[in-house]
Amino acid sequence: MLYGRDTERALIDRYLTHVREGRSGAMVLLGEPGIGKSSLLAHALDKADGMRVLHACGVESESELTFATLHQLLRPVLDRMGRLPAPQAGALEAALGLAPSGGDDRFLVAAGLLTLLGEAAEDRPVLCVVDDLQWADQPSADALGFAARRLEAEGVLLLIAAREAALSPSATEGLTVLPVAGLDAAAASTLLAEAAGPGLTPHVRDRLVAETRGNPLALVELPPLLTDQQLAGRVPLPDPLPVGAGTGRAFTAQVERLAPPVRKLLLLAAADDSADHKVLVRAAERLGLDLQAFDEAEKVNLLQVRSGTVAFRHPLVRSTVYQCATAVERRTAHRTLAAVLNGECEGDRRAWHLAAAALGPDEPVAAELERSAGRAEQRADHAAAATALERAAELSPDERARSRRLVAAADAAWLAGQVDRTRALLDGSAPPATASLAHARHAYVQGRLEVTSGAEEVGYRLLVEGAEAIASQHPEMAASMLLEATHGPWLASDLGRMSQIARRVARLPGEPSSRGAGLMQFATGAELFLAGDVGPAIAVMREVLGRAAASSDDRALIMAGVGALVCADDASALELATRAVTRARTRSLIGWLPLALMVLATVETLTGRYTAAVAGAREGLRLARETGQRFPIRQFESVLAFVAAVQGDEAGCRDHAGTALGVGVEPRMGPASGGAGWALALLDLGFGRPQQALERLLPVSGGGPGIGHPVMLLHSAGDLVEAAVRAEQPQVGRAALTGTRTTPGFASWAAETAQPWALAVAARCQALLAWSDSADPEPHFAKALRFHRHGGSRPFELARTELAYGEWLRRVRRRRSQARVHLRAALDVFDRLGATPWSERARLELRASGETARPRPAAVTLERLTPQELRVARLAAEGGSNRDIAARLFLSPRTVGYHLHNVFAKLGISSRTDLIRLDLDGPDQLASR
Ligand SMILES: Nc1ncnc2c1ncn2[C@@H]1O[C@H](COP(=O)(O)OP(=O)(O)OP(=O)(O)O)[C@@H](O)[C@H]1O
Ligand SMILES: [Mg+2]
């Protein structure tokens, strides 16, 4: 009988209705032990008539066993595995131990989970209940979180319960949380009265309700621990109460009363709740225990044996049993379990039991754990690998082996995105003093950690000095370290250090591999560019692009995307970044995906593909948080700020720019800060505040390392010139065009790149300067338009030129009808891009030029597609089935179908064939065609 909980029950009922209507939902119930989370889950299960129910429960002693929880959950629907896309099925089967592992991947597993849940809901809605998430193994918890964030239209309700304190805060990021607090006074009193019987007096009742803060478990467990005299208020209550804040202590007495064989059996079950009855029976027989003990344990209601699995009545019983045992007893239990776990796929479990049974350093056990870590790495489960390696290090008798394992653990922890843990592991290991590969590994892992967690210069020194020490014996390792070190100097536009790297890379002995050579050139090109030698820099970067086009190296591809921006080469940048993203998706290289998306979203922004850019940036932000790769966050925020600026979303722009520029996200990145500053300036410019725009852009251009970046400076130079001219400080604009001793001028850069958009913008800048000098700008405007039309890749810049030209024609020359031609052209593009403030300016100018009401183009009334819808539509137009699309975007096929349905409705079309006919790849926003 459930007392109280009206709000919670109503909420759960609403979710159930929702799911029966074909939508999906997910919710996490959070609260302290014994507060009633499982009871609310039971309520949901009661109400799940006609639904398919999947059920799993995290188990404390299994939390290191990869995918144990998922295995429990999915057991009833494994027969549908054949309907998953092959890579997802392969990864999921390997994860669940149903097939040999083929270096599978956690994200594929998660995507497989999502698809499988959707499949399970094919014929009836699914209720998925996961209790005690705090004890679920991390990979299962991650996969569940992943699925929960993406459930939309499958007909699946995912309810998760967890003890709040035992859960990492990131576990619930992006999920709906239902906090479960104590029962209200009325419900608590009723429950207590029921447990205590008629002798309970009101004041004792109120005191107990207050002391337990309505925790139902404590309320139920308390009365048997108190005497009748105490309950009746005749004898004072003990102080503190037998159950204080934590309810666990209530169980101790029950466990201590049990006969030794039953306690031994319970201890075995507590030490390894594989929940597998057979394993426990083997272990019990090995200890010579009478199997009668199972019945005893069931009789006192501590254990339940059901269909081959063994479960404790309450998780607190398990903790208590384990804690009540002596250290010797616990080691015996683990050793016994290890001895009976000898099957091939039980290696991981056995290794952990051996480790738990070990008294002190033990090399064979350490080696077995290290092998278990290797298997975890193969599954791309870096967190489990780190845990196994760390324990292996603790058990290593030899100091060098210990250090080596700790560094390997730190490396794995890093890949898993666990920054603090990486540091702790490194701190615990003593690097060998002499120059050796071991020393270099330590420096590498530590250097990489420092670079991306804020102490960039410390990391730089570690990497460079570490590389130096081993350069002669291990040049490949040294090259990797040096390339890792380019990160900071590039983002901070620090020429001195970039030159150092280029020089050291050049001195490495031996023939560089083709990969090394490509990356080596990047360092040289970056050095030249930062030095202001734009011509030679562009020549070198073009070679980097050429090599990257042939390379299968992901890092090279992403760096080449950056190189293409140095060359102003939008087409190559787009091509390279798209390839990097596609490859990361199809091969599930999630580690690379945020970085690749970062470059792609930036290029999409510059080329007016705003909807796609926003979709990419949002996905990137989500991934960056999910993988712990927080480093590209600022850049994604600056992309979002920029699009908001173009479209006149003042609040959104300030918000995103604030995050990009703010504190708390390391490292500081010149391109991101520069981009955010540019976004804010563009906002001012669009709303007619040129002075403010100029004030924002100037510090960026004059700022030191990390404040701005020459790449951003060059790409934004057109706006700086326009702001300067309109703020009546043309000399500032002129300086930006011609450059200074240290910064390249925009005009010469544009000429060196020979890219039409850049040449066009340079000509427009000349026109604006001529106008402010009262000279004749017309030849410059004409030249700008010629370049724009000759393969210009930036529609927003084109429209800006048309607008400026139209303004000049009307205001200075009074050639109104000619002005209108250009103003209309500008307005069309601005409308299509959703650049509201700029559309408004063009419209005002048109009106002033004598054009009467100019209706908005009819197509603009079409509802806009959301970024997610656009992505789905594009992949559908490429011919992908719902399943293909789902696999690529990590969504379920049903959700893809749902988005596609909306796309059809919004576009007024009825088939995929119609979709193919639309230009979904154009730089404009599809919705406002
Ligand atoms: N609303 C309620 N009315 C009556 N009894 C309740 C209520 N909620 C919980 N209980 C009882 O309190 C005890 C603890 O509840 P439950 O097991 O649901 O807590 P929990 O939050 O899941 O605890 P844990 O975190 O330890 O798993 C159970 O015996 C349950 O029957
Ligand atoms: Mg519970």
C-alpha cells in the first residue's frame, strides 16, 4: 500500500498516457536510501497493463562489470537484435557478451540500445524500468543516459531510480529529474501507525516522523527496534534513535542474528551478485556449505531466489552483510568465487575477485587485471580500463611496473574524459628520472592534460622537453608529442613557441612517415602565418590540404580544415570538415567528432549555412559534455553567438558570446574569443551602432595571445572597415586593410588567397573608404560584385555589398531606380538568411528610394525547419532509409520518421522524391526558400 505521493503518481500516470499515444519520455527519480523510489517504480509497473516491460537493477558488486545492467534489461528483447543495423547489432552483442568483441564502441552500443528499444515498441508501448542506477556499471549508465536524451517518438517510457548522493552529477545532465523527498506528515503518520500497531502515542509518533524526515524505510524499520514502553511514550526514546539519518544500521542486528552458514552464504551473494544462482551454488559447495542455507535466508526474508537469479530483499541488506564481515571472511568469499568462475567470458569477473582477495602485491593478479583492462580498451570502455589498471598498479610488486600501469591508467582515464582522475593517477606515479620511453609517456599524458585543462604553458614545456629527451631514440613518439604541443601556440597565436616546435620537428632524425610529414608542414605553415608571412604560409598550407586530401588520418583532416580557413578556401574547408565529420560518424570515432564538428560548424557559419551550423554546434556541445572533451565548447558557443547576431537575436547572441568569453571553460581560445567578439560587433553593426561595433572589434585585433586570432581577424576585417567608416574613423579601417608590421593586411591576404569572396570584400572595403573620402567608389563596388558573382561563397557578404552599393547610389547619386535593383537583391538574400536587422535596413532604404510596399516573398511564410529536421531531411534526400539516418545521427528510426513527417508537413510535400528535388545543401536556409 502506497501512502501519499499524489503528485508523483499523477506525473507518472501522465507519462504513461503520453507513451501509450506513441510518444516517448524519460525521467530519473532521485532521492536518499529508503525514501520510496523503488515503490514509485512499482506503481508504474502496476499501471503498465498491456505494455512490454523491461526491468533492470544496478548491483553494487557488479558496478565494475561492463554492461551487466544493460544485459539484465535487454534479456527479454534480445530476439529482436536482428532488426538493428549490423554495426549496432555487432557492438551491442559484443557488449552483452553474446558475440566475440571486435573492438566495438560505446556509442554504437548506445545507439543500438536506442534502436532496440524502438523495435521493442513496434507492437506495443514499452515501459523500461532501471532501479539503483548508482550501482549500474558506468557503460550501461552512459548508454541509458544517451538513450534517455534521445527518446522522442518511439512509444518508450524510461524510468530510472537512483540514490542521489551516490550518483555523479553528470549522470543526470540533460534528463528530467523527479526529486523524491520524504512522505508528508499525514502519509508518514499512517505508515508509522501501521508498522507500530495500536500502542503508539501521538507525540512519539510525531517525534519519529520528524526524526526520520518522512523516510518510509526508516519508518517501517524503526518500530521493531523499539520497545513497547518506548512506543507508548513511557520510557524515553534512545538518543540517537537506532536509525539515524542513514537507515543502513537497522539491518545490522538482523544480519548478526543469523547462523554462521547463512551468513557465509549471504556474504558470497553480497560479494558477487552476478545474481546467478548457479555460481553461488558452486561457491557454496566449495566452502562445504549446506544448500539448506538458501532456504534459511529466504525464510528470514533477506534473499529471494527466482528463476535462476538471486536477489537481496533490499540493497541495504547487501551493504550491511558485506560490512558486517571481517576482512578475512571477505577475502575468503572472493577467493572462492574466483575459483568457481573459470569460464572464458568470466575472465573480468574472476580478475576482480582475485584482486579483492589479494592480501598484498601480487604480480599474477596484477597481470590478469591488466589483461582485463586490455579487453575494456578494445570495447572502447576507457573508464573501466582505467579502474582495472589502477588496481593492477596497486597490486604490482615492482615499482617500475606500478608506475607504468598508473600512467596507462591515467591515459585511459583521460580518454574517458575524467580530468581529475587523470591528475590523481599521474600524481601517484613516480616518473623515471632518466630519459626513457616510460618517462616520455608520463610527460605525454601529463602534458596533454595540462594543455587542455588550463595550464597550457606547463603542458607545452612538458611535451617539448619530454620530446627532446627521447628525440634520437624514438622520433615518432617525439613527433606526436611536439604536435600535441602545437595546440596552445596555435590557439594563442604565439609565434615564438610555434617556431620552436617547427624547428624541433625539422631536427628529428630519420624519414618522417607521410603522416608526420603532413603534420610537420602544418607547424611550418602556422609559424609563417603567425609571423605575418601570409604568402608563404598560404603556399605551405595548400600543400597540407593536398596531403590531407589523400590521407586517412583524422587529425590531419581536421588540421587541414583549419589550414583551409587560413587560405580563405571555403570550398576546401567545407569539403575537408564534412569528410572528417562523416568519417567520425560512420566509424563511430566519437573522440574526433566534437573537434571535426567544431571546424565544420565554423565553416558553415562563414558560408551562410546557419541552420546546419546551429545543428552541428548544438550536437557538438552535447557531445563535448558527454565525452568530457570540453575543450571545443567555447568555439561552439561563438558559432551560436554569430548566427544569433546575423539573425538579430540580441539576447541569444549575448548569452552565447558570454559563455564563449567567460571564465570557467578552459583553455582560452583566440579563435573562439575573437569569434564571439565579432558576433557582438556584428550585432551592433546590424542595429546601427557602428561606434560600439568598432569598440568591440578593436581590442580583439590589438589583443594579446588568446584574445583574438589572426584567422578571425582576417575573416572579420570587412566588418571592422565598415564599422570604422560608419563611425567616421576611416583611418582605422584603412589600417586594417593595409596591415601593420605584425598583422597582415586584409587586402594583401585576399590577394594572396585569390579567393573570390575575399577579393570581393576587399573591393567593398575600398569602396566604403572611397565614399568616406568623397572619392568615387563605383568602380570598387562594380569590382566587388564581379568577384561575388564569380564563385563567391558567402551570400551574407554579397548582400552586404549590394546594400552598401544601393545606399550609395540613392544617397549620393540619387540614382533611385538603379539603387532599387541592388537593394532588392540585398533584401532577397537577407530574407533568405533570416538576417532580420539587415532585411529591415534594406527595406527602409528601399522605401526611401521610392519603392512602395514590397511584400515579403511568399515562401518566407513557410514555417522554418528546426536544425534537427534539416539534418534528417538532408540525409533522406541523399537516399538514406530511416534506419540509416537513425544510425548516423544516433537517434531511433521512429524519431527519424517523426521528424520527417514534420518536414513533409512544413514543406507541403508528400514524398522523399519531392525532397530530393529541393536544394537542401544550398547556403541558404531551406525553410525560407
Ligand atoms: N508511499 C509509501 N507508502 C508506504 N510505504 C512506502 C512508501 N514509499 C516507500 N514505502 C516503503 O518504504 C520502504 C523503502 O521504500 P523503497 O524501497 O521504495 O525505497 P528506495 O528509495 O527505493 O530505497 P533504496 O534507495 O534503498 O532503494 C519499502 O519497504 C516500501 O514499501
Ligand atoms: Mg530502491
